[in-house]
Amino acid sequence: MAIEHDLDFDDDLDEFDDPRRKPPRRWLKFTLIILLAVGIWYVMTEPELRSSVMQMVATVRGAFDSLAEDPVPQPEPKVQPPSPKIPPVPAFHEGQQVTVALREGRQSRFQLRNAAEGEQVGPLVKTGDTLTVLDGSLIKKRWVYFVQTRSGDSGWIKGTHLQSMP
């Protein structure tokens, strides 16, 4: 068994033992700072890019906030049952004598309608005409009345256009 005594470990370590220091890489730091400044300037001058960056920051901040805080249990809102809708009470009844009311303090003329929904035009009545209520109907939360004139013409008119006779 032959032992080699010629092992030289110092040959590879010579380059590490160099007492000279390498010069600092200031140019690299300077270049990185300039690139960072130009990037920030570009983001700040582009409104669309700035808003998308702000959204990303807000999203990340919200995610971190939600992880940091324990959620506070919210009480369940109390749902109240809907109150029953009471329809408006009719102002007039069958057989009642009414007159066409003044509208905004002026004489007015109204076309009676041939249908409660007001689809077709019927006979003309004017303020002060006496009418007899024959029927009433609640349409879209308002009362309309089927009336007859003294001449025998009939049609539908809104309850807001009528008033009771004294």
C-alpha cells in the first residue's frame, strides 16, 4: 500500500486567499435605482396603468387585512313579515250623484273612456256636469268609475276628476 504524500490542497485555494478586494459594483446599484425611478414615473403618468396598480394594491391589502383580522360575526337581519296591503277605499258608491270637479282651479273637459283601463275614447264631459256612478274598479291602485251622463252616455272616468254633490 503506497501512500501519496504529494497532495497539494493549497493550489486551489490561492485565488481565495487574494488580499486584494474586488471593487464595489456601484454602477450596478446606480442602474437599478435609475430603472426603478423610471418605472415609478411611467406608472404614475399612465392613468389606466395607475388605476390598475392601485386596484391590485387594494386587493392585496384587503387580502392581508382579512387574514390578519378575525371576522366579526354579524347578527342576522330580522326580516319582518310584509304588512298586508290595504287597497284604497272607494270615494263614491253605486247610484251616487257626482259632478266633474274643477281641475287646478280651471274649467276642464274630459273624455270618458269605453274601458276601465282607458283604452278607447268615449263621450266628452266638462266641469260641473252631473253624473251618476254605476260601478267602480280599482286599476293600478286608483279608483275609476263607470258613470252615466244625464243624456244617457256612459263611460269610465278617474275618481280624481269627480267630487260629491252638496
